[in-house]
Amino acid sequence: MLYEDKNNNRMMEAKELSEWVLKQPCFEKTSFFLFLKKFDLFEKKILEVPLNVCDWFKDYQSVSTGKQEIEHAYEFVNKKFEELYYQSTAPDHVDRRFKIYRTTAPDQKLVSKILKSVDETLRRRTLFEAGLL
């Protein structure tokens, strides 16, 4: 969780924090679940402020407007975090799982679905590591 600071770009903060966590030796065999919270705010903001104003997304090219642009921008952000994950993962640990979820706090059904998916992934991983799968 990042401190709310109006002077810093939240995406850059999220990138820096993710990069730091991914490189910690204690997490080298740990699966990661990234929750992109406040997706409802992202949907509004992406229509007002181009994604490429963020240094990390300078190579982003807008393709449309409305819902198509929102999905395109989300997929681009998703791809950037995946690239960061693989760049920060040693070749002998690429079997650890990495999954990105977008959420909005008021959407309790979505939050429940995501937590169920995380729980299932963790259970499968545990069974696999125990040699039961």
C-alpha cells in the first residue's frame, strides 16, 4: 500500500514498489497477485488524461475513445506489470504464479470472486508442492 501523495504519479509509485518487492530474496519463490484497485477511477481518468503522460507509459498509443480506449489502456498497463514481473524474476523461478486483478471497492461480488480465485491458486500451489497434484 502506498501513501497518498498528490505530487507523485501513482503508477510510477506502483511500479517502483512492485519492482522492489519482486526482487526481494525472501519472495523469490512466492506467487504474486497484483490488485489494481479503484478501476472505476481509472476508467474516468483515462478518458481525461492520456496514459502516456506517465514516464513508464511513454510508448502508449491511444487507439480509440470510450470503453475501447479504457480496455486498451488497461491491457497496456497489465502488459507493463507482466513485463516488470518477468524482468524481475530469475529464470529458475518463472514457475511462480503472477496474476493481475482489477477491482472497485464497492463491487463486493467481484472482490469475493477475486479472493476465491486467489484462494484456489494458493491451494493448488500447496498441493503441487506437496506432490499431490
